[in-house]
Amino acid sequence: MSLYDIPFERMDGTATTLAEHRDDVVLVVNVASRCGLTPQYEALEQLQKSYADRGFTVIGFPSNQFLQELSTDEKIAEFCSTTYGVTFPVVSKIRVNGRHTHPLYVELKKTSDAGGHDGRIRWNFEKFVVLPGGDVHRFSPQTVPDSPDIVGLIEKALPR
């Protein structure tokens, strides 16, 4: 099964896949509302606003595996909207590690970051840039969304 074929749920309960973004650059991020890294939502939203019209999207995957996410999808959606004005898709809560890891994250975690780390998600806001065609690049939680490495990768892959 391709990365693009793995289903996940939107917050409204409908199923979707990355297939609708096959020709786009997608920044997949496991997000949390009560984390020291939560202010990264600001930079994620700025990337969305800057590049959405050129074929880019952020997709937030809430996870409570580090015990820092709100209890329901509704509360997460309200927090994202009212606190950070998030316009990019934030989907239904998933597990990113362990026996019940979401299948999309099983595949994403096979990719190593620049430091050679693959496997287990270390913390909230670990980032995966999925380029058109399915090439995946991984970035640590501490790498800010608007870092030169991430922005350079996005700009190189987007049409002018």
C-alpha cells in the first residue's frame, strides 16, 4: 500500500487519504495543544498562508501519546481555531507510537532525519515533508516549521 492510499479520518468522521495531495507538497505534523512546542502552530499557519496557492498544505495529526493533547476532536478544533487561527486541516486524533500506531505513521517513521533518527516519534511536532511522488523528509520536533531546511525543501519542490 502506498503512503497515498492509507486512510485517516477528518474531524467530521469522514475518511480521506493523502491521495488528494499527490501532486502537492505536504507537511505532516503530530500536534498537541498543551506542549511547550505548541507555539509552532503560528509558523505552521504562516507556511500554509504563504504557500497554499502554490500546491502546499500542512496537515496536523493530533496525538495524546505525550499526554499533552485535549480530550476530544471538538476541543482540539476549537483550540486551533481560536488560539492560532489555524486554516490547515487538523484531522482526528491518532496514535503515533506503540502497538496501535496509525498506519500512516508506521510508514512515515521508516524515514530517517538528518541526524539518522528513524522509528519512534520522539515528541510532539515531529515533521515529515512529503514531496510529490512520495519522497519523505523527516525533521525533529525542535526544528521549527519555518527553518531554512524545511522552507528550502518546500520552495524547491513547488512550482514558481
